[in-house]
Amino acid sequence: MAARWSPEELAILAGIWKSPIPVKCQMHLLPARTKSTACHQAARQGLGEKRRGVSKLFDEIEQLLEDGRSRSAAAVFKEVDINLGHARRLLNRLVTERRAYITRWEQVSGNGLWQAMYLIGEGVSAPKPKKMTQKERNARFERKIDPLELQIRRQRYTLRKKNIVRRDPLVAAFFGEAA
């Protein structure tokens, strides 16, 4: 059975929960507890959602996007010099806080993946387009390619996928040719 939380520990936990510093960075204040037990106890106490800190990178991203040119998360991560996943999380947080919006979605690869283009300010975010199905991608490819080349590709595919049983020459030597 777990040890009971003392009133002092509960007061420290409430202070940790109100602070913008991450819980794992403040666990030295509760040496007998783990991060997960602290989070569970905070939920039991009804402390609400953990207050998140304000990253200095928000200001850098806002300054970068103030020029009026919309940028993707990949462009932001290259210019601000942060991790791509972190850039996406920060940009999406800006969108949820209504400090930025998605101007449009651009297709970045041949397989139909879409990438959001962000801009600072208030606005309505563009809805994300649906992913292309395999059938739609095949149809698009067939429209691009020359009909003769497509026919050749299909013939090669059927020859390659045909279920041809090739007889082993050693077995044929021992048992003769099949009728």
C-alpha cells in the first residue's frame, strides 16, 4: 500500500501544479514520490489541468511569421533552429490559442500528404483536405503517363506476377519430363 500524503506534501504538490515549470523538473521537492504518483494525486485532489509555461520560442515564431508570408512547420523549424515535432506542437498551440491560423494546405509529396501553412494573426483556419485513396493515386498516375508505356508496364506486371511453376533441372534429370 502506498504511503499517505501529508498536508505538507499536498501543499508542495499544489505549488508545483500552479507553477509553469514542468512537474519532472520539480520532483526534487517531493523526494519520496514519483512523477506519475504526483500526477495521479493531483487528479485525485482536483487541481485541474497543469499550467503550461510560455516558451520563448513563441515570440521568435511570431516575429518570423509577422512578415505576412505563410510558412510550414518545416520552414519554421529550419529558420528558428528547433526540432520539427516541437515546431509543429508550438504552431498548433498558437492555432488553438487563436494567435495564428492555417491559411492553406499544400501537397508536399507524390503520395498525397498535406502540410499546413501558418500565418500569425486572427483568421479562420482552412480545413484539411481528405487524403487520397490508393485508387485515386493510381488514376492520377495513369493520367500522367503515356498510354503505350502504361500498357507495357501492365504486361510486365502480369508476367512478373503469373504463377509459373519452374521445374528444377535436377528433378527433371532424375524423374524425366512431365507429361
